[in-house]
Amino acid sequence: MLYCFDCGHESPIEGDWNQRPNGDAVDYDCPVCRTTITSRPRRDRHQPGGEARLLHCSSD
């Protein structure tokens, strides 16, 4: 479950968040107030050596 810090909207990661490509990551934006909630590695992108870059968010 992800929560928007600004407006309180909540939804599962697979829910209604707006996904926006950002380099090797995807930003998840709130559909209500457009605040960026988290950035996650793109599933189709890998670093050299086949290891995905992991990003952490306090809402994980």
C-alpha cells in the first residue's frame, strides 16, 4: 500500500497511481494531487552484470 503525503490518497502499488518514466526508474505520482510518491526501478532495465538497481522509500 502506498500513501500520498500531501492529500492522504492511498492505493496498492498496482492501483491507480500515475506511472511516469524517469531514466532507469518509474516515478509513481498521486492521481489526486500529482505528488511524486516513490521511484521504482524499471522492470525492463538492468545495470551491467544483470543486477537491478534497488530504490527504497519510507512507504515500502
